Amino acid sequence: AQSVTQLGSHVSVSEGALVLLRCNYSSSVPPYLFWYVQYPNQGLQLLLKYTSAATLVKGINGFEAEFKKSETSFHLTKPSAHMSDAAEYFCAVSRGRGTYKYIFGTGTRLKVLA
Amino acid sequence: GAGVSQSPSNKVTEKGKDVELRCDPISGHTALYWYRQSLGQGLEFLIYFQGNSAPDKSGLPSDRFSAERTGGSVSTLTIQRTQQEDSAVYLCASSLRLAGDRTDTQYFGPGTRLTVL
């Protein structure tokens, strides 16, 4: 069975500091991995996705994530936090090959301090 | 429309009442999904529609929940005899699901916040 674990339900960083949001997965088959962002009162927006091509994936708004099979991780990073990055971030895994069922993590709420 | 739309944005109901939540997917998207987002939890898959195929209802938590999709477009999620534990944000998503597409991005609507008193 697949699962996703997001460490830290709340993360605070100072504006301009590194953002690191952790995601570990378990999957019996090579996974496809996703990061979504949810701003207040909005739906989820895709930040980036890993589809077994390059292990370092670049997304929108300066975010990137690295797939590390040995660590079963797909952590999300951004070199310099901006106030507008404050939101909730969700990691998700699917079995790949277009399988429609995503398994979502419980989310990490990012707070950016001025 | 440009994105997935859902209505109402907020719904407050009394325990025992029935509610209907509506989802308008992105035009041309053949796949439609419903998820439930409860406080402090991730998104829970409820149901999936793909074209004219029988829907995958494996995520529906009880027989009080049902959904339909008319004409391959608009979908309605119905909850009968609502309970307090049904209070959550209900999210709808749609995707293209093109044949041979190895990844299929789901696009989400803003959700309907359901509160059962």
C-alpha cells in the first residue's frame, strides 16, 4: 500500500530564509510524486511533479523538489521565502502510469515571518 | 470556464438534512474526482468518474454518500441524513486523462465547506 508522510504540520521561516518541507513516501512500485499548494479559501494548485525523468524537479514560484529513492523522500525547497509563500502544502503519491488515485499527506502549513 | 468551479462555497445544515454539492469541471476534461478534506487531515479520495465508465466509488465512506455526473460534465455529490462528522471541505478536481498520458495532473476547485450543526 502507498502512503505519504509529511513531517511537521506547521513550519515557520523568516522572509528570505530557506524553505524546506519534508515528504516521505512508501510505494511498492515506482511512484509518481506531486506537491500541491493551497492558499486560503482556494483549491489546490500543482507546484511540481516527479514522473521518473529528472530527479530534481523545478516547479512554479521558485520551488523545487528532489526525488531520492534511497531515502524514499521528495522534499520541497525554495532558497528564499517570500511572504506570499504562506500557505498549506500537500505532498501526494500515485502508482504512476496515469493512475488516478492520489494518496495525499496531511499537509504542512507554512508561515513566513517578516 | 477557466477552472474547476464548485457551489455553494459554504453550506451550513442541520443534522439529518440532505445536501447537494455541485462541481463544474474544466471543459474537455473527461475525468472528475471528489475528495474530502477534514480538519488536520489530508485529502481523502471519495469517488472518480471517467467518461462513460462506471465510477470508482471505493472511497465513499457510507451509503449516505452518492454522486452522479450528468452528460459527462457537471457532477453532484449528495449526502443524505448528514451527520456532524460529515463536516469538512469537499473538493472536486478534473483532469484530461488522455490515452497514453503517463502522468495526469488533477486541477482542483476551491471547495465547498460543509458544516453540519
